Amino acid sequence: MNVWLMGSAVLLFALVLCGISCFRGDAMERLVGLEMAGIIVTLLLVMLAEGMGRVNFYDLALALALLSFGGGLVFARFLERWL
Amino acid sequence: MSAATLAVEVLVWVVVITCLLCCLGLVAMKDFFERLHYMATVSTVATMALLAAVVIEQGWGQAAIKMSLIVVVLLLMNAVLTHATARAARVRDLGHWQPAEGEKIAGLEQIGGGGHKDK
């Protein structure tokens, strides 16, 4: 097990903290937890790709970064007025 | 252990510790607007450290270019998303996002006109 895989295993605890944040507070406070989780998982996928030596898996992290951006914007827009 | 390996290890743990501390801050803070700030550290410090680690490990190849793209997306995303989320929270609370009548803003004089109330 190299340092990338060890780091990504430890980084899972950060996801647990994001999950706790998603279960507390009102809808907007939960949204912040979701947005943070999107960034953390993006970094986690990069570390896993590097740890496993698969450069092609970087595309997953790039796709997640783009999609979590769009998802966060849509959630913010809907929570602003309609939900 | 070579200097490059040591640098990669240090940078990876910088990423991990930064993410853990910011997530702890996210859980510990009570105020919504205080929580928003913790996304900035992750998407700047942690992503830059990870880019540096990837470049040291792989050199300027395909991995570094893809990681650079991810860094650009995360930097732009964080700025836009933080603004959109904060604005959404304010509109949700007040019905509009502009300064309310008599509201004091740090660094500005008291605003007398008030914001428009239309949705």
C-alpha cells in the first residue's frame, strides 16, 4: 500500500464528517455539506487513480468536479425560491 | 528515500490533513456563512498541494494536465458556488439579497435606500 492509497483511506473520515454535516441544520446548511463532499470525493478519486497507477481514472475526478458544480448550482437555485 | 518521494509524501498528507481540518470546521461551526468559508481552503490549498504531488510523481505528462484541469475547475467552481449558495441563503431568509434598509455592511457607510423586494 503506497502513500496515495493510505491518504485516500484516511480521507474517507473527512467524508464521514461531511455526512454528519448533511444530517444537521436546515436545507442550506446541508447543501454546504454536500458541496464539500463533492470537492473531497474529487480529490479522493485523484488520489485513488494515482495510487493504482491508472491515469485514465483522472477523467472520473474531472467529470465529478464538473457535475458537482452543476448540481450545486441547481440545488442553490431551487432552495433559493422554490423548496 | 529520495527527496522527490519525501516531497510527495509530505504533500499528500498536507492534502489529507487540510481536508480533515476543514471538514471538522464545517461540523463545528454554528453559523451557515462561517461554514461556507471552509470550502475555499480545500479547493485552493489541498488541490494545489495535490497538483504539486502529481507533478513531482509523474512529471508534466497526461496526469499533470488532467490534474491541472481539475484544479482550474475546482477553483472556478468554488468561487461561483460559494457566491450562489450564500446568495440563495440570503434570498431564502429575506426574500431578496440586497442590503436591507438600515443594514450596516463592514467597510461601507450605512445604506439608506434598501434593496428591492421583488422576487
